[in-house]
Amino acid sequence: KTMARLLQAPPKFHPSEWDIAARMQCASTESLKSRSERTIAESQRLLDEIEKTTQKTQSDVNKKLEQRQEEIKFWKQELSNKLEEVVHETELLLTFKTRLEKSLESCKEPLVIAQKCLLNRQRRVGIDLVHDEVEQELVKEVEILQGVIALLGRTLEQTDEQIRLNRSAKYNLEMDLKDKFTALMIDDYCSSLTNNTPDTRYTDNAVRIEGNFVSPEDWLNFSNINVEKADKQRNNSLALRVLIDGILSQTANDMHKQSEMVNAAFRDRVKEVKDAKHKLETLLAMVMDETASQEKNIAALKQAIADKEGPVKVAQTRLEARNHRPNVEFCYDTVQYRLISEVEEITRNIQRRVEMEKGENLWLQDALAEAQTELKALSRQQLSLEEEIQVKENTLYIDEVLCMQMRESVKINSF
């Protein structure tokens, strides 16, 4: 029965049904075709639009890249110029530092010499140990030199600090430049990329905006601040160089002037001491002449006294002998009379009053005693003058030989 059903012929359709079916197929295909065409047209329009937008955006990005490169180049140039200026200024300041160091070094010897002069002059003796003009000028010289050394020392510290600040500004510029150089290289590379460049690729999370991005304003400010700081330090450095110049010439001038004052005071003092020594030598010569005269005078007085001794002895011996005449012979005769008068006469002569310069009347013996007293006084005066000449010689040796010769080596240079 089943077999019979399977072998049954399929149902037959009516021709009108066949027609309807054919028309429906046709209609559905037409509708599909027109829908598909619309979709294609729409897609084409979209593709064109996207292509245009993409190209426009890419060319806009290229333009922005180009602008950015110009901006970086501009700041690179600015930083580079500033760096050159700072480096040049630092080199100049270093030469000024050397000048300061040389000047400071050159102050040491004059100071030692001035102090040695003061020390040497303490070895003057007696009345010559005087606080004279030389001493005053030397003390002033020591004060000036110590003041200069202190000032140069402070200026040197200031210079070191300025060099440090210059180098710090230089470092900041160099770091900024280095970063700009890297950024420019990256943007140059980005500029060189096209759609046909082989090594472009997709990267994960390339688009990320995190907190470590810097705003364009901050970017500008950063380099601007570096340039301004460098400018400020350069101007400070320039001002410091002007100051150093002034200090060096002023201190050299002060030291030179004072050195001349001391030398002039020395010259005057030496002349003064030499004059005083010359006067003393003249006085000494007078004393020596007077001593010679006095010695002659004493010799003459002694001789005069001695000359009278012989005759007195003879007369007195005769008288003594005649006193022994016997008895009646012991006669006061003319001989006896004359002998007595002879003894009296000689004695009178020895003791005769001599007229002295002082207007006093002195006996011959007294005259001798007076002359001997005068001789002693002359001798004492001679000794005193000789000692005083010795004092002056010592002073001259100290001032002229020790101090002035030592000062000849002092050279005050302008650095």
C-alpha cells in the first residue's frame, strides 16, 4: 500500500499557477537587484567620503607636524644661541677669576715686607726709637694690604658662586636642547612616514592620554624660563666682571700710592738721620780739637810747675846748708838775704794769679785742676757723641740697608 503511494504521480499544477510563480520570481529578483544597487551606491558614497576625510585629516596632521617641527627648531636655535652666550661669558669670567687669584697672590709679599720693616725698626735704639712718619705710613700700608686681601678674597668667593650659577644655567639649557633634539628627530621620522611606508604597524594602547602629558603652554614656559634664567645669570656675570675690573684697578692704585708714601717717608727720614749724624760728627770733631788744646794746656801748666822745682830745691838746699855755719859765721849776709828773697820769688811765681777766661783769678795749681776737670767733661761729651753717632748708624742701617733695599723688590702690578 505504501509502495503504491510512493509510486503515485506528483500533483499537477494549473498553467495559471505556473504563470503566477514565474512572475513572482521575476518581481522578487528585480526588488533584490534594486536594493543591492542602492546599497552599493550608498557604500561607494561612504567610501569616497571617508577617503576624502582621511586624506584631509592626514594632510592636516602633516601640516601640524611641519608647524611643530618649525616651532621646535625655533626654540632649539634660541636655546643654542643662549648656550653659546653663557659658555662665552663663563670663559670670560674664568679669566677674571685668574686675574683675581694673581692679584691676591701678589699682595702677600708686600704685606710680609711691610711687617718685616715694622719689626726691623723696633731694633732702633735710644732716642731713635721714635714713632715717626715712616712708622705711621708702614702701619697704614699693612692695614691697606690686609683690607685688599680680604676684599679680593670675598670677590673671589662671589666669582666662584657666579661661575657655579652660570654652569647650572648652561646645564639646564643643554638638557632642554638634548630633549628638543630628540623630539625633533621623532617628529622628523613621523613626517617621513607615508601610507606606503613598509614598517608602519598597529600598536596596542598607542592612544593614551595620561597625567604625564605637558600642556603646550607649559612646554613653551619651560624653555622660556631656561632662556630667561640663563640671561639673568649672564647679566649678573657681566656686572660682576665690571665690578672686578674696578676693584682690581682701585686696589692696585691704593697699594701703589701707599707704597710710594712709605718710600718717600723712608727717603725723608734717612736724609734727616744722615743730617743729624753729620751734625754730631761736626760736634765730635770740635770736641776732639778742644780736647787736644786742653791736653796741650795741661802739659804746659805741668811743665811750668815742674820747671820751678829745680831752682827752689837749689835755693832751699843752700839755705839749709848755710844754717850749719858755726858761731859767728852764722851771719845774715847779702847771700843769705838774696837766697831768702829767691825762694819767696819762685814760690810767688808758682802761686801767681793767672787770668782765666771766666774772669776768675786762679792759682797755677788751681788752673791745672780746672783744666783737668774740663778735660774729663770733654771726654764724657766725646763718648756721648760717639754713642749717639752709633745710634744713628744703627738707624741708617735698619732704614737704608735692611728696609729700603727689601722694599725695592716690591712691585705693585695691575692684573
